[in-house]
Amino acid sequence: MELSSGKLRGIRRLADSDGRFKMVAVDQRPPMLKALADKLGGRAPGYEDLGTAKAVLAEALLPLGSALLIDPDYGYPQAESVIAPDKGLLITLEDFNFSETADGRKTSLMRGWGVEKVKRLGADGVKLLLWYRPDASTNVVDHQKALVRSVGEACRIYDIPFLLELLVFPFKGSAGHSTDYTEDKDKHPDLVLQSLRDFADPEFGVDIYKLESPALAKSLPDPDDDTAEARTAQSQFDEISRIIDKPWVMLSAGASMEVFRRVLTYAYRAGANGYLAGRAIWWPAFQHFPDIAAMKADLATQSVNYMGDINRLTDAKARPWVEAKIFGGHATLDNAGHSFPADYPGFS
């Protein structure tokens, strides 16, 4: 399959040299702000606090990864100097504040922020987190789909990869309702898989999908157990590759290290192309803040060791992104040839 130059170069930069995604996420804001508020003696965490923590995480972990996902408000301005230029860079698009209604959640972009600015700052990709339930009201579903279409079209115009993150959530008023960025304890595999079906069409312009476990991650059986439960879980992950033909990676959603290792094992057997994870890697080390020395020490040992572990798993089991069905093992440059300068479109 042919890809436009910006999309092709961007996806290649987000992956490692073998085409597998090992992406570190430090764009989380509400969970980190909430955790910091408990550690600063009653003082509300500020811009400098969170930015400092993100820069420490990025500097310690990006050398082991293929790319970094970071937010443009707290993170990027303070961490830019430690983001190695030979690594890929993903920038967050959505506002962490969303509209919560009884009928579902509506995502919005950060005020004054958009795909054009992400492209202009030199990033390799755009990430949009979308709270989504296929059983939400028509008004909410239509809003969410329209937002994804608009981002996909902007990414086409500015020729930059679009990574869509889908998260199922508990409805307001339900027993498990929470606004925290955590896995819905009552989610059903059908909701996760139908959400993916709703955004599988090329009209949305998605290049890479960032997905949660279709089943409750902490309840996943050992993938190496020959049990009916393990086979059922594997079939749920396998369905992902039947629904989409684009590259896909797994998110950790705050899972523990061992739980996320299980998630990755199931996903890689189903055809996933890597991971985009944060808290499963660095959350224990983050608990030391504001003691930066202790935080760095934990990152250099526990976090680095764990990331090395899942990197070896990724190297052994994940498929290179060009093996996604749409590429069939080979992605080539669109408009390649002597007329490329005239054929390659400008932003207009």
C-alpha cells in the first residue's frame, strides 16, 4: 500500500528500526495531578511540579523506547530539552476535561490547540483520546464521531499520522462510575469491540489504534494456561485483528506490571504491533515525587528493568507495523517518481 510522505515518515519514526512500537506515555494529567496533591503537604500541584516530573520520566525512559507521548501544556515545554531527536514524538490533542452527561461523555480539543500546531512544532504524530460507548445517546455518539472525522481530515491535510485511543467508561450514575483515567471494572468485551468497529472505517482517517484489553485486564488468566478462560480471552483479542486492518498497540490503563505483561502476550498473539504505555512502567517511581533523587533511582532500576522485559517480549512476539493487513508486508511512498515535487500537495 502507498502512504503519503508525512504519514510514512511519521509512522516509521514512531516505531523502532524493526517496525515495532515501544512508545512511552507521559501525557497523563488528572491522575498525576491527583497523586501529586497527596504528596505536597496540602499545596496544590502547579505547572512546575508536573512538568518537572514529566521531564524526569521522559529523560529516564525514552532511551529504551521508540517514541514519547507527551502533552503540550504541562509536559512538552519543560521536557523538550531531554527528548532525544532520534526518537519519535507524539503530541496529545484532547482536553483532559470532558463533558459528562447521563447519556455519555463528549470529548473536546484543548482550547487554542490543533493538528496544525502539532505539525508545526515538529511532532511525528497526533494522539486523540476518545471516551466512547456505542450504547451512548445518538447525540453523544454523533458528537464523538464528528470529532474523530475532523481530526482525521486535519491529519490528512497536514500529512501527519493519527493515533486514536478508545476508552470505554461507566455511565454517570452507574455503580462503577468514576472520572478517573482507569479501566472500567464493569466493562464488557462487546462494548470494547463494538467501539472499535464504529471507528474502523477509513472515513475516520485513523492510522494507528491505541486499545484497551477487551476483557477486564486484572482478571485475565495466564495466557500460557490451557484453559477455557484463556482461550476465550485470546479469542476476544483475536477479534481485534478481524475488525481493523491498520496497526494497533496496547495501552496499560494503570494496570500493574504483571497484568500488563499478560495483556501484551494476548495482544501480540493476536497481531498487535507494540505498546503505548505509561503508568504500568513508571507509576511506582512517580510515587517518590518530590524526592527527585529517589524517583530517578527507582526509574533506573524497577522501571528500566520492566521496560526491558516488555521490550524483549515485543521483539519476540509483536509484528512489525507493515504486517498489518492493509500493508501486506510493504508500505511505499505515494506519488513516488520524477514528478513528486509537483504531485505532492501543499497544506492548502
